[in-house]
Amino acid sequence: MSEQAQDESPPPVGPLPIQRLHESLINRIAAGRGSCPLALHLNSLDAGATSIRVTVKDGGMKLLQIQDNGCGIRKADLPILAERFTTSKLKTFSDLSRLTTYGFRGEALASMSHVAHMSVVTKTKTDSCAWKAYYSEGALVPPKAGQTTDPKPCAGNDGTVITIEDMFYNTPTRLSALRGSSEEYARILDVVTKYAVHNPNVSFLCKKVGSSTPELSTSPTLGVGQAIRLSYGHSIGKELLHVEVSSSRKGGSSSRGHAPDGPDDPERWSAEAYCTSPNYQAKKTVFLLFINHRLVESSSIKRAIESLYSGVLPKGAYPFVYLSIEIDPRSVDVNVHPTKREVIFLNEETITERISDAIQQRLVRQSHSRVFEYQTLLPGRSGESSLKRAGKRVREDEDETKKEKAKERTEERKRKKKKNVRLQRLVKQYSQHKVRTSLHDRTLESMIPVANPSRSDGGDASGKAVGLRDIQESSCDLTSVSELRQLVRKNMHHDLTEIMKKHTFVGIVDNYRCLSLIQHATNLYLVNHAALAEEMFYQLALMQFGSYRRLKLDPSPPLRTLLKLAVDAEPETERSGLSKDEIVDRIAKKLLAQRVMLSEYFGMNITAGGEIQSLPHLLKEYTPDLNKLPAFLMRLGPQVQWQSERECFYAFMRELAYFYSPSLSHFIPSLPNGEKQEKSTTWQTEHVLFQALRKFLVAPKSLLENDVVQVASLPDLYRVFERC
């Protein structure tokens, strides 16, 4: 026993000794500080890539693959690729003041190789083949036991493919601290979406392994505004306001008061913003801030913008804001945060104030637009269930009132009276439960005085609803079309579909904003009939795939002439780096190369000489606005992925549906032909479009977010008036 006590050394007295950490431990600690997907796809942007694909499995823990078509990596650089502090973007400390790339530390790949299995496939334009290398602990390793560590030749395209597998396999504590796979994937998708908006000339794709449809898929567009619409939805895109401000603009001298900024002035800056008008209201602020093209966070700028909008939006409503600030690199320090999420720059308060003033002035100029305030209520299960809930609320209120007036009565008499009241209600039908079932009883236009008698329909025979022919689903053996049809059925929202099939048209509220009122049971709904029509025409295009009727154009317009009209009307073509004639030529060549497929599958005939003879006719009784034809043809060039069958069919039919929808064109505004055209459009919307919505629309759940809103309920209105 005494010998055992002598063998055990007593604990050391005083401070513990300082030891140098092992290099592998240092890299594992560093791997937990950054964002792997962000660092890898920023490397792709630095490499000049125009196409970036992100593939994820289990939130990136099992697999994270970044593929680009950039300049690639030289074979001679592969041995030191995963070592710490190896980079091609920085040589001396003074280079930090002129830094224009995203990455510069050379830590991302080194950190990943210490906590995951990493492989790289890369090819430069001068290489005859691609090279594949495997890494672990910052060094090359053989792919299999017994093989050398040298990079192996393989087949591959120009660019780089980095594959990260089994993330944090050797640090289980770090792995267990991560969120669920769905939350991690949502974070990856959010970052990729924001950079897709800021880089509209780069194609981004983000998807899960095994998923047939990517969650994000963009094509090179013509501007940030269009990229926001594609990534964040039509409801935001249609309310965007464009703001530009710089240090050299009106009142834009530097803070020291010297002459206007020159090219060598370190205090020069410029900013571009896309923000929503007061008509858009969200539950939380969506703020995208880029400083020198780097996604960062700034609580001070965000607070300034939220304070600005608090004066124009109701309480609890917030805007969408995209803000890009370009500052001289000498005035910015990008090395103040471990993950580069924050930067500091000169004159931050002055710049923030100038940007806030510019946005406020733009909002003031937009104050003439109409705003509809409403309380969002999801539609009920059916009209009958809504009546039961409304009747239950009325009974509860009446019971409470009777209890207050009859406190002296016994409990037995109260129970008997409640029972009698319930029996009477089963027999009697209250006024608030009566439903208007005929659209001929009274419409919205009959309640508004008509200043010009010529605009009144006058109840003539032309006001009768049009009888629509049945449309049969075409037979198609293509797997991609069958999958898209199944997806429509899978996303069906039964309650909303029931509302649209049994609704009663009340009237058009605003033709320009495409807002209408419909009634179902005892509820009144405000709907965006352009969004509903776009979804319906997409479903009709999918239903008739390969067997479209043809809308003949006589005389046949030249394709290039229409494309030139659309491109000339687009104000941001210079961002693409091409002239307008070059853009027209590229799009025309794409469409002419696909004219055989367009004619066979979609009934769109384009001659070899570039004349458009016919378009697909989705609904025989409905004629689209041909003023939108130039914009439709122009969008087919960049928006459709012609190399992939499913993505090609999906994107073409979505663009065709947008062309058929009654919304005004973003590129070519509809030409006003006076009151006659306005009356014709109104008649077609009421008597053809809403009839088709009743018959054909399979409503998805996504329409409930912004396009279908309950604004009134008859039983609730009776409760309000009874208390007055």
C-alpha cells in the first residue's frame, strides 16, 4: 500500500506549463470558425466562374460538392493546395489595402482537409486532361492503399470540382453541436441565393443529392432586379425601387470638404440599392448587404434602414432591401473578423446617412401609389366549416351577454335557456349566414358611380360568361413531363382549389396591379388574378404538352426585330459586358438552333430565316397581350437551360405562362389604346379568365403567401355592427 502511494505523483503546484499545440490540432480548431460552403464558392467566383453548382447531402455533413467552370488550378500547385496560408491572391502585407478578391488567407481548404475527406478535380484551359488529388491533414494522400500520392489524370471539364465528405468525422463533439441537416442546408441555400442576386451574370444551382428539382437554379440575367425577382419571388420583384448614390453626386463631397472625388481619392464611394415600396410588407426584414462585393453584416446600417421604413410601414411590417456599396479598398479593413462577416470602413456614419436620405427621397416619390391594408387569414376547410366556426363565436358572445343580464337566475334555468337557444338556432338561419350564390345579383361595378356612361356594360348580351371547352391531358412518354405533372398534383392545396372552383366573381379592384375581389361562402377574398392566371397557364401548358393548338401570326414578325425592341427597352444591358446587338445575336442563335424542338413539342414555328409563324395557344377563348411578345422571346435566351430536358421544359412553360398572364410587361409596357382596349381587357378578365380559373386551376399552397388574402367575413362584420 505504501509502495503504491509512492508511485503516484502528486499534482503539480502552481500554474500549468504552456505547451505548443500540434499543427493538426490547430487546423481542427480553425475549421470550426468559418463557413465551408461560403469559402468554397467564393473561391469559384475569384476564379472567374460563370457557372457554379452546389450539391449537398445531409446538410453538407455527408457530402458537399462545389463545381465551377473557372480558370482551374495548375497541377504544380496541387501539392501545397491544402496547406495553411498558401494563396494566389496575396504576397505582401501592403496587398491588403488593394484587395479585390473574396479570399486571401489561404485557410479554408487547409481547415477542411483536417476535419473531412477532401478530393479535388481540376483542369486549366492549357491542360490536355483533368487532374484528381486527395487530401488529408493538409497534405496529398493516396486514393487507395499502395498507390502514390501524386495527382492522377482523369476526364473533366475546364474548372474545378471540390468534394468534401464526412465533415467533422474526427471531431464528434463539433459534429453533435451542429443543427439538423435541414437547418444547415437552409443556411447554405440562403448564402448561395444572396450571392446569386449579387452576381446576376453567373449561373448558380443548389440542390440536394437525389433531388430531381434544384431548390435554386438561375441563369445569367440582365440585372440585379431580375435576379431578385427570380430568387425571392414576383411579389417582391414587382415592388422594387432602384436607388443609386455616390460621394460625387449632389451634395456628395467628402467629409473633409475638398474638391470632388477623383480616381485616386481613398474616400470615394458609390452605392446601389433595390428596396421595396410601402406596398410590400413582410414579417421580418430581409437585408442583403454587400461591401466591395463581399456579403457582410452591419447592425448600424440595418437599424438606420429599419428606422427609415418605420415611418411608412405599419407596426410589425418590414421591407426587403438589397444594398451594394463599393468603397476604395484602401478605406476598408476586411481582416477584422475571423470569418470576414464584418468589415470596417472610413466615414461609415456619413455614408449611411447619405444612403438613408436617398432611399427616403425615393419612397416619398412613390407615395402616390395605392396601398391596401388587410389582415391575413388563411381560408377555412370549407364554407360549411367556416359557418360553423362563425356561428359558434356568435353563440358564445350571446351566452356571455345573457349571463351578465341574468345573474340572479338559478343555474338550472340558465342551462335550460341555453338548450332552447341552441335548438332555435338549428332551425333559424341568420342573415350573416346567408350566401350570395349568383354573380348576376350585384357586382362591384354596380356599386360605383360611372363618370363616363360609355364605359358601362349596360347589361348587354356580351356580358355573359363564356362557355369554355374541355381540355384533355395529352399522352406523353417523357419521364420529365410525367414528373412535372406529378409535382403539380402533389403541391395541390385542397381548400384553396375548392375556393377557386366555387367562388363568385365580385369585381376588379385595380387593373394595373391585377387585384380583384371574389366571394366564397360568407368570406370575401382579395386575389392577384395575374399570379393565379400564371399558375393556371403553366398547368395548361403542361397538360397539353406536345399537342398544342397554334396561334398563327400573319404577317409573320421577324425574330431579330422583336428581340431588338425588348433589348433596347432594358436599361441594364451594359452589366452583361455585351453590346445590345451582341445580346440580340446570341438569343436569336439559341432560338434558331432549337426551332425544331420548339415546333415539335410546343407548336412554336420559327422559319430558318428567323420569322415567327405561330405560337402555342393554351386557351382557345383567351388571347394573350402580344405587346409582351418581345419580352417573352428575349427571356427565352437567358432563362431557359436548353441542355437539361426537365429544366428546359419547366423554364419554357413558366415563361410561356408569364407571357399569357394579364400582368403588364416589365420590358415592353402595354400600349394604351384608349377606353375601348381597357374595357376589352376588363371583359376578358371577368368573363374568360375567371371562368377558366374555376374550371382548370389546381391551386398550390404557395399562392396563399401573398396572392390570396381574406379581407372580410360576413359573420364577423355582423358581430362588429351588433356591438356598435
